[in-house]
Amino acid sequence: MSILSGQSIRKRGIVSPFNERLRFMGMTYGVGPSGYDVRIAEDLVIQPGGFALASTLEKFEMPGDVLGVVHDKSTWARLGLALQNTVIEPGWRGFLTLELTNHGPSPLSLFAGQPIAQIIFQQLDESAERPYSGKYQDQTAGPQRALFDH
């Protein structure tokens, strides 16, 4: 596997709306040298020890030969905010639901449009034989709760 450069992310059309590197409230979002920083879609306050689900403003359409990994942004991590480092499977489409935990000593206020996470894209050595087609396919905007198969 290799990590996609900003130029490759731009060419592949994975993220929409696509933004070049921009700033909002002192933090960057959009394409970077080796990833794409996404923004949160809603206002949230997370208390110390609290957990919340949030959605991205960006929608994803993952090619069959690329996976994404959600990572923390260092500014938020330094304040105690952790994101679950989930995988975006090849073939998945939709708005990401992010899982956020405040490990810091103070409440954290997050505002719609604020940069929240970095996505690193990795090229598979071959296209997936069976791209993602599960229960979270075409996930709509807004945080989505866990779904369990019965």
C-alpha cells in the first residue's frame, strides 16, 4: 500500500465538496500534502469524559482500490479530543459519522464548519474483489447511530 498525495486525492474525486487548503478558526481543512482534513457539520459541546457522534460536511465516494483512515487533528488532540481511528472501506459512499471523546479536563465547544479530523488515503495493491456494500452504504448527512444485524 502507498499513501495518496494531495495531487492524487484531487485527481481521484473522492471528496465533495473538494477544497484546496483553507483556514477556519485558526485550523486548516481541505487537501494537504498527504491527506484531506474534514469539517464537522454541527455545533457540539462535549463535556470531560463525554462522547458524541458527529457528521462531516464532506461526502465520500471511495474507489475500489483506495481505503481511508480517520485520524485526529493535533490541535484537538492537544486539548484532549480523540477521534476513533476508523477505516473507510473501498467502495463506501456517504457522509462520515465521527466518534468523538473528550479526555481533557474542560468542556470542548465545536462549531459547524470547524476542521475536525484528517483522512489519510491508502492505495491498495489491487482493487477490492468485493467493495463495501454493507449497512452504512450511502450514509446520509448527520450523525448515524450504530446499526446491528439481527
